[in-house]
Amino acid sequence: MIGRVMRTVGSGENTAKAGNDMQRRQVLMRMAAGISGAVAVTAGLDPFFPSIRSASAADGELRFEHVFGETVLLKPAERVVSLGYNVHDALLALDVVPVGIRQWFGNQPYGVWPWARSYLGDAKPQLISGEVSMEVVAGLQPDLIVAVGSGISKDEYDVLSQIAPVLMQPKDKAAYGTSWDDLTRMLGKAVGKVELAEKRIADVEAKFQAVRDAHRDWSGMTAVCAYNFGGETGAFIGSDTRATFLSELGFKPPQKIQALSETQGFYARLSPEDLSPLDANLLIWVSTTDKVPDIKALPLRNTLRAHIEGREVFAGEVMAAALSFGSVLSLPYALEALKDDIVLALDGDPKTPVASSTAAGLAP
């Protein structure tokens, strides 16, 4: 589950706080002074630089409509702060190393996981952990802040927009609902790498297409990614990246999971007394650790045909992270690592060992 702690700025709880917030904004603006080449335009945003509002539209300006208004860049961004939890993957894929990266989870250097590390090179971006510090962001002197998938509020957006232009998710998308390809295209436009963005997207799509072509029998089979965390068992559903990974391979969710997807968000809690919604042709257990005695000890798991017939695959710490990131870099990484186990799990022979499941102690 996505956890986040954000600072709410300008809530208007009392007059004193409002005055402090105004002083804070003025300080931030002085810190951000000197940033040039880009401008943020947002409906209803009180400007600190009146000249910005009267600036004429330049040829080649880049416009982005989003949930909080519209952002305009007068030229492609170069110094980018990545506040969305998985945004830095797409930026790195576009050969843009962020000057600041938002920490999500895991103890990884600069918040960059193995699938993206080669794109980081020797760079040492500022890691932004916990609350988003406006002072830290301003001190990085960005010409673009990408907050797609960050969960920031409108108040926080307004303050950040005084530092640099801010990109948010489109109006019709939930805070964490922007797909990996749409995000990559958006950033390709923002940093002047449109052709490279399309190439990266095409490469990923081709890899998934190749696997679908090699395993046409998967089309129409059911599959589900499940979790057991803190005593709670459930399934990833709907537009969650772990669910869409399976749909990209041609799988569909079991009927009971599909029904839950129509009424719940990106995951569905299940009763410990009824795990039958997980009984798909393919069951992938997703865990933040490589040792899973809790999953192994689930009493009703032993009643699932997916377990009895050896159709379980295990995604441990790194694979779980790759599926969670669901990015232009992590998805092909996960595909390459999991595809052989999926083939083994679905070969029709319950005696065929599935390497990841066996290593985790989940094999029947």
C-alpha cells in the first residue's frame, strides 16, 4: 500500500497561521529567485510575479492541463525534481537525472532500484524522505517539479508552483492512476525527449507482445496478484500496476476479483475464511520480503487449486518493488524475471517445480 505523510500548507485554521504561511511563501519565493526559462500558469493562483501573468505565449511553449489547472513551460526542462513516488524511473529512462528524488520505500541508493541504476551513473541526487520540504525543493533550483503520483494537496501545489512549474496527473486520473506510458509521454514532452519517450514505450510494448505471441493460450486464462500483509490477505485489482501487469500478458481477473474491482480501489481485502477469489489459473504472491512464513501458514491457502496444482509464483522484495513501481523501466525487468516461472506454473503438470515458489517454501 502506498504510504505518505505530507505537509498541508495554507489550511487557514487561524489568522496567525495564515500570516505565517504568507511569510513562508515569500521566503520560498526569495529562495527560488533566479529560476528562469519556465513558467507555471494555474487558474486562481495568486501570482507573486505579476509579469508572469502578462507574459506572452512563446512559440514552442509546452502546455499541460491537469487536475489543478494548467502548467506552461516556455522551453524543455533541465533541472527536474521528482516528487511522484515512481516518477524518477521515467525521467531516468529519458536520460534526465533528477536533481531531487522522492523516497518511496526500500533502502536503495538515492531511491533508485536495480532496474534503473545504470541510468543514474555517478549522479547523486538529493533524496527527499518523509514530508516534502519546500525549502529543500527550492534550494535545488529546479525548472520543473513533477508531482504526478505524489498525492500532494492543492495547497501544496500552490506553494510548489511559486518555486517552479509543477506537473500533476490529468483531470480524469486519480492521484496514483496515471499509466506508465502516459507518464512517459508527458515527461518526454516536458523535457524535450518526445522521440526517445516513444522509443522507450515501443520497446516495452514489444517485449510484452513477444511474450503474448509466444503464449497465446494465456489469453482468457485468469490470474491474480495477491498479498498477505500485517495479517490481512487481499488482491491487487483494477488499475493497480500489479493487476495491469497481468492484463498486459493477456490474463483476466477471476470473476470474484472482477466484481470487487467494480466497488473498491486498487486492492481488495479478503476474509481469512474465504480465499476463493484467489483461485485463479495463475496466483502470484507479492511480498516485500523474501521470507514469507505468514503466507505459508495461511490455513485456507492449502485448499486453493492454484496451490494444490502448483500454479503459484512468488514475487519477493525486488520483484514486488518492480511490480509496484510499474514503470517504463521496472515492467520489462519484472517481465524478464517472472515469465519463465509463469510458463512453468501453467504447463499443466502439478509436479513441475516453480523456482520462485520453491525457494520461498510455497511449493505444494
